[in-house]
Amino acid sequence: MILLPDPQNYVKFSQNQPILDLMTSWIKENATRLNTRLVLCTGDLVDQNLNAHPDGTHGNQTSTQQWQAVSRSFEKLDGTLPYILATGNHDYGMKNSENRYSQFNSYFPAERNAQTAALLLEMAPNESGVPTLENACYEFTPPAGPKLLIFSLEFLPRTEIVAWAKKLAGQARFASHRGVVLTHSFLRSMLKKNERIDTEPYPLSRPTYGQQLWEQLLAPSRNLQFLICGHVADSEGHEGHVGYREDPNAAGKKVAQMLFNAQREGGGWHGNGGDGWLRILEFLPDGKTIQVHTFSPLLAASPLTRHLAWRTESFDSFRIAF
């Protein structure tokens, strides 16, 4: 699997958009070589969901241009690879989750990519009562190991969404599956001791913060074992964008919780959007081990920077053993 971090800073400036295009092009071009089966994205697909007048400082693209840009980047994968996208705080409201309205479904409807639709089991309603991929469950069969039950949950999922995911994951037919939760906000970075987020300053209805999501969904579960999130950017360096912790669930099984982001790398909030960093999640043949690699197709593209394209620190290159 390939994991893409928050794209928002790639699409808010027109000069940064080609980097996200390069990333999805690289994923497609190397899909056979890497045996890539699935692409995930942590959310904040855009920087502002509904703003027709960018100020030029915090971005020079309208919201329509931003949604079109991120849509074009993922279009490269349509018909070739399935991708599962989370929605982040910047994907709602006007600029930053003033409410739960999002243009997400207009650009990423359930039928858009046949490869993704083939994995889709169920969708839950958004706050307007419309079933969309904002809250969706997928079944994925890897070459080795148990089947994966993958949930994509909205930013600060509503109470009823958590209940829906818990009920679905608990069905007897999924007892032998390994559950994965993809959501935007959950974990703080290693600079903040990998703590789970317990509050956020957004006026959203019935929100479930990271610590609550752990207590209400993951900890009581017997098969949810892997959570992936983004959202956090505590510094401009690697350490402020990554986090990882492991805790047992009710069945005593390890639950791996991983934060991966990159949006302030490459020059901060007004930089290039993240230096092209992505993660390769390599599922090993034993069916229970994932090797995590952190790689930049952007830096790998030139002989002058190719030696910088792999991050080998322990927090960027490690194994998860279930």
C-alpha cells in the first residue's frame, strides 16, 4: 500500500500542484514493480473547502481550483488502482470546519473509480443524511494474511458514525479480519509524546476526538488493529509530522497507531507542500508483518537529490508485527 499525507499545501498554491501530480504518477508507474494494491490518503485534500477569494498569502487557488487539482491528481489512478481517502478539517465548512458541509462527494462519488467501488461494502450518511465515502467500509484481500476490513471515517466522527463502525466491525462475518481505521485526526507527533488528541477547537456537532475514538471504538474491539491518521504538523522537521504507538485492545491484540504527515516540510506553511514524501507499507509474505518505508519521488527524480529520497531514521523506517 502507498500512504499519501495531507495534500492541502500542494493544492493551495498553483506552483505546488505539480508535486502532487508527480506523486500519483509515480505511484501508477511503479504499481507493477512494487505490487501495489491500494492507495490511502489521510485527508485535508484541500486547504479551504468553500472560498472563492484566496488572499494570495495563505494560497492563490480558489476552493474550486483546489478541489479540481486534487481530483486531477487522483484521476491518474482511476481504473488502475483503488484509493481510499479520509476527509480532514480543511475539507469542511468555508475555510476550516466551521460546519460539516464538504464538497468531497461532488468530486469523489462512490462510483468514480471502479477499482475502489469493487472493495466498497457500506457507506454511512454524512450530516446531511446522504451516504458518501466520507464514512465508508471496504473489504480488501491481500496476497497473504487475513482479509482487511478498512474504515474511512470523517474528521472528528460523529457519535452515530462511531456506533456504526463499531457495530459493523463486530459482525461475526468479520471476526477473522484485521481491521484498519483511516481517519484524519487521532495522534499527536513524537514531539508531543505520541499522545492521543483529546480536544480540538472546531464547532462541529457530536465530535469524537482521538482519545474518545480509542476508548469507544478501538479499545473495545477484537479485530481493529491498525489506525492511520494525519493532520498534525508540530514542526517543520520530520519529527513534528510523525508519531507511532502500540496499545492492546480488549482481546489483548496489538493496535498499531500511526501518524504520518509532511505538509510543513519543504518550507513551512508557505513552502512546496511537503517535499513529495509518502510512505510505502510493504506487507511481508508472513501475513503479519508490515515494513514501513518513507520515500520522496520528488527527491528521487534528480541525481542531485536522489541520495536524500529515503528517510532511514527509526521513526521513518520500521516494522509493525501483528
